[in-house]
Amino acid sequence: MLKQIFLFILVIFINFSATSQEHVKKIEELLEANVNSAKPFNGSILVAQKGKVIYRGAYGLSDLNAKQPNSINSKYFIGSVTKLFTAVAILQLVEQKKISLSDYLSKWLPEINGSEKITIHHLLTHQSGLMRDSHQDYDAEVSYKERLFSIKNDSLRFKPGEKESYSSVGFYALTYILESVSEMSFEDYFEKYIFFPANMKNTGVKKTKNQDIQGLSAGIGLITDKNGVSDIGPAKYFDSYSFAGGGSLYSTIDDMWSFFNALEKGKLVSYNTVRMMKLKWPVKYENKKTKRYHSYGWEIYDYSNNERPFLMIAFAGKIYGYKSMIRYYENDDIVVIALCNSRYSERSLLGHAIRRILLDKEYKLPEAAPKTIPVNRYMKKHLGIYDFPGKKNFAEIKMIDGKFTLTSHGDKPVYLYPSNENTFHAKSIPLKITFEPTTKKKTQKLEFNFNEEMVDTLNRKKL
């Protein structure tokens, strides 16, 4: 009898192992296809199911100039995912009864217009009515307090609690509260009360412009080259420290996994608070077009139907040359963490496809990026100015240093790369230009296709 039970368990284990290996193979196939797509994944990714990591991988370059590859230990700025850490810190203070969710912002920042109407609950759930961003550019070298006080005289966009609208400024205010109540800098508080108990050894803040962070992958973004043309290159510098609790942190996929586990297992806040972080907090005027709700740190996506509940607990970030994502498909017990050092990386659809793989459902591989061919003499007939129908805008096709460029809508020119003699694609934006074949000396028409959302037929401008 014992022998039969052992054989039964062995068969189950073998079948589970084979299934797991097949899932990993499909995930790798998906990622390879993504790397070769028009939105190539460039970064590190971790996938876990039922509490266990089943896949970790890294793709692309950590530095465009040095041509060094990313690794699973690479560090990336996580942008707005930092807000999740700030929310945890604030909730720790709430549990310690040092502050209350019903406390008004005016208790700490009375100089901010409307602060007597805004509670900590409103700030955490993006119901404050404060501006989305400060009045400074992202690359401005200012303190987070300067960013916060830049909006102090602005009117609230709506009455707190009536609507929900994303606000980084609200998390600068939460950072101010955190520092005021704890009497610690936000980074020291994170280190002592979040990073240490969560065993996060490779997460932190870049404090100065020239600070060298070992293992940090360099961001890939949109640059203007020597010809004044927009192109893919090293991302613009930004002062990450000035985003404080709204977007200052860098991390690794393993550290983010450690953070998620520490949070879920009640090591950072109580289980009751963990559950409260996933509630859909009501507003008076709910946006019924979206299934997204802001909770305490998390964004809740409710795709439930009559057949089964389906909640996606997630947060994502994006800043010059970096993207981040942490997703927890709660009902399926699947976690996907993706940290990228390219503004062009696809992470959202990637997460959905990985979930479908693990649930043995159909999924789509992304289309391969169009191949390019050298520019030839025939293509020069396309050069010229083309008018948008019924609009004052035009598209100008020029050649600079042997490359085709397009200028339209008052934007900087972008490079176009031919996949055949009549079809060109931009790499820096989702743009496809198709010239109408003709026997005339000059091409007379082109199709302007921006991301399948704006498609127009343009005629050559009559001089």
C-alpha cells in the first residue's frame, strides 16, 4: 500500500516538473520574441507562481556605449513604484498610532492651498485633488520640497474624495509627513524599517549626480543627435533624489521579490493592513470606463465576471530611460516583476502573456520588428513635402548623412529606416510610412500611420 502511495506521489511530481519546464520554455520563447520585436524588452524579469520563483532572466544591454549585457543582478530605477514603499512607511506610522488616516494635510503643511480638506487617506488613494506633477521639469536639480511647494498656491482640481486622479505631488506631501513624524530622512527610514526587515541589500537612493552605483544599468531613451534628429540613445539625466517618496528608488528583481514577500507575510505591516492596501476605496464620481482603482500604494484592476473573481494587484513606474512593473494576479497566485532600462520596452502585454502561459491558455507572440535594407537611389524619389488632408500640417521627407528623416507636426525630425523600397519605419516612435509606388520621377502619395491610431493619406505638396 505504501509503495502504491509513493508511486502515485512520484507520478504527480514528475508531471508537475514536466509542466513547469514547459512553462519556462514558453516564457523564454515569449521573451526572445519580445526582444526581437518593435518594442524590445531590455532589462531583468522574475516570475513566481504559488510563492516560488520559476523564472529569472535578463536581456539587452546595461550600457549602450560599453555594450555590457544586463544581468539578473542589475539595478534599475523603479520610478513611481517607489510610491508603494512610501505607502508602507505611512501605514507603519498609522499602526504605531503616530498619525491617523483621517489626519488633515494642514497639520503639517498649512501653506498648501486646500490642505485643510485633504486627508492622508486622500493622499494615499490619489483622491486629494492636488496637481499630478510639480512645476519643475523632471531633470531639474531641486529638492522634493521645492517640487512640493511649487504647487502651494494652485487650486485643487476637484474636491478631495470626489474623484480619483494620479498625483506624484501627493506623495511628496506624504514624504514630508514621513520625515516630520519619524524625524528621519525618507531614505534612512526606508533603510531601517523596510529594506532591512525585507532583506533588501541592493535597493537605495542616488543622492548626488556623480555618485557611482555599482551594477546600475544606464537608461535608454530619446536623444537629439548632432544633426538635430531624434534617435535612440543614452537617456537624459534626471535628479532621482528630488522625487523622494514619489520616485527616487533603484532596485533589483530579487530585492523587489523580497519586498513583496515581506509585505505579504506581514513582516512590514500587519495582515489586516496588507488586506486594507488591496481594497477598492470608493469615490463620489467613479470613472466607470476604467477597471483601475487606487488603493494604499497599490493599483487594483478588477476584471472579475460572473464566472470568477479576477483581481490584478499592481503598480508601474516610468522615468527617463527606465520602466518598472510589479504585478500580483491574486486569484492565480502569480507574480511578475519586470525592471527595464529602456523607454521602449514592452512590459504590460508581457505580463498578461506570462500569466496566460502559466494557466495553459492561448497567448500571442509579438510580431518581429521589420528588417531594414540599405537606402538606394530609387528611394530618393520619395523626398519632398506632403500635405495632411484638410490640415495645415505637413510631412517633410529629407535625407541627412545618407539616412531618411521625417519632420511633421512641429516636432523634431526622426530617422526612417526602409524595410523595402516603399515602406519605412521609425525606431524611436511607432511610425510607419508607406509611399505609393509610381513610375513618375517623384512619388505623389504616402500613407502616414502612427501606431495604427492616426492613419492619413498625404499628397505631395504642389509648389
